Amino acid sequence: ILNVEQSPQSLHVQEGDSTNFTCSFPSSNFYALHWYRWETAKSPEALFVMTLNGDEKKKGRISATLNTKEGYSYLYIKGSQPEDSATYLCALGDGGATNKLIFGTGTLLAVQP
Amino acid sequence: KAGVTQTPRYLIKTRGQQVTLSCSPISGHRSVSWYQQTPGQGLQFLFEYFSETQRNKGNFPGRFSGRQFSNSRSEMNVSTLELGDSALYLCASSLTSGATWGTQYFGPGTRLLVL
């Protein structure tokens, strides 16, 4: 059974701080790694889909890296803003002939003005 | 382009009843997946439908079922509701199936409370 772990569970930072979270997964049979941002009462928003070892993706102040050999991905937020407050989820593609994703339990980020 | 829509957004049922939730994917998307989130748990995969066929099913009892229509809209049904079925149910749409590198777009969810 594939297991995806995220750390930390929660994080409180001040506006302007830079921060990062970790997503760990089994390194064997890797297919794809997804990052989502989920604000309260809204739909989870797709941030990145990463497939290749060494992948680096960037969207504004948010970036992510992927290491499939050691089984981890980092999500970085530069200069956090209050609107970055959300739960950040990572999910592992289960492979095979379906779109099944295996989610971690997320990192809850709170950015204090 | 309209996003993924789910109806209803909130639902209260009692134990033993059954419920049907609906998901309309983004226009042109043919795959719909369903997930359950309970307190303290990550999103758990329920099933995926593509071209009206179930492609995969998660580890849930047979009380959970679903279907997909020719216009790609999907419904999930839970029969004989239990208290533990209280959860947020999310659906996700994607262009195709068998491509876990493809972006999946989520709806806002249906929050089900079973009393």
C-alpha cells in the first residue's frame, strides 16, 4: 500500500517569511506527484504536476522540486502573504490505467499579517 | 470555461437512508474521480469513471457505488447510511484516464452529515 507523508502538519509564519514543506513517498514505481492548494470552503486548486526526477516548477512565489530517487518533493513559498494561508496537499499518482491519486494529509499554513 | 460543479453542497441525512451526489465535470473532460475526506484523514479515493465505465475502485464497502452518464456527468450513491459516512465528498475531472500526470480539477465538494 502506497503511503504519502507530509510535514510539518501545520505551520504559522509571519507575512514576508519564506517557508517550505516536505512530501515523502515510496521511491519505487513512481508515476507523478501533484501539489494542490486548498483554501477553506473552496475547491482544491492544482499547483503543479511533476513527473521527472530533478523537476523544478514555479508559479509566482511558489515553487516545487522533485527527487524521485530518494522519494521526496519540496514546496517553497517565497515572501509569504496572508492570502497564501491554506492547506497544501501532495498526491502521488498510483499509475496503472487509472487517474487514482494517493493523498497526504496536508500541511496547514497560516500567514500572520 | 466553467469549473467542476457538485450538487448539492450540503446534505443532512439519517442513518439507514440513502443519498445520491452529483458531479458535472469541465466540458470536454471524460474522467471523473470521487474522493472522501473525513476529519483527520487525507482524501481517500472512492472510484473513477471514464466513458461510462468504472476504471478503478478504492477500498470502500459495496454500499458506495457510482455511475457515469454519456455526457460525462457522474453520480455517486451511498446506501444504508452510517454515522461514519459523514464526510466531505469531492469529485475531480480530467481530460482522459490512465494518465496520472494529467491535471485533475476538483469541485467544491458535497458535505454530508449523517445523524
